[in-house]
Amino acid sequence: MPRTLTAANVIITLTQATLFPGQPQQLQGFAADDVFDTDQIRLVETLMGVDGVLSAGFVFTEVKQRISLQADSSSNDFFDTVGTQQYGTIDVYPINGEARLPGLQTRYVMTTGFLTGWKPTPDVKRITQPRHYEITWARIIPQPA
């Protein structure tokens, strides 16, 4: 089966064991032009010596992912629950997840994440705008679907 660029069938599932025990949350109601994006990560640090010899070493780097949901998506409730709890308890609630992109025949396993960006309200303009969230992951690992 050929790979396609279709994004309409993406499936993102997040779990948070304390607030949603045994209940993986499938996100729905993505923004029209922006489902999610991630930052490029730096895998290697380099250092040039005074004699022109370049040295390098592997470093672990967190991965920032931004997810965009329509303002009327019921999946906003997941992020609101985690964000509100973090505020209320002054603590953090780890998240794990998976993103399946059937068109690319790939799934991305996301481990040890934290909600690091939460905007408690949507922007309200002519119509209510999408909401954006940031999760910082320890790892995102691509695997064949």
C-alpha cells in the first residue's frame, strides 16, 4: 500500500494514570490547519578546539510538541484537567502517548511527557479560535505502524 500525506485520519492517544486511570484519551477535534508539530532536536553537541579539531558527543534532549484543537473539541477537557490539577496541587502529572499516522504507515510512541504549555482560554475573535498546548517529552520514537 503506498504512503500518502493524508492527515485527516491521524489518531493521537494520551494517558495520564493518576487523573484518568486505565482510560487512554483519544484526542479529537483537531484544528483545521494545524494538528501537531514538534521541534527539531539537537542530538549532538560539538566543540571546536583551538587547533581546528572538531569534537562531538551525543546528548539527550527533550522534544517539545504542540497540539492544536478546535475550541469546541471535548478533548480540551483532558488538557484543562491536567493544567488545573497542576495549578491546584502545585505538582506535575506525567503523560504518555502515541500518534498514529496511517497515511505514512508510522506510529510515534511518546514517553514521559509533561504539560509545559497550557492556555486556559481560547482566543475569542469573530469566532472562537483553536487552543494550543505544549507537551515536553523525554522521547518520541517512530515505529512502523
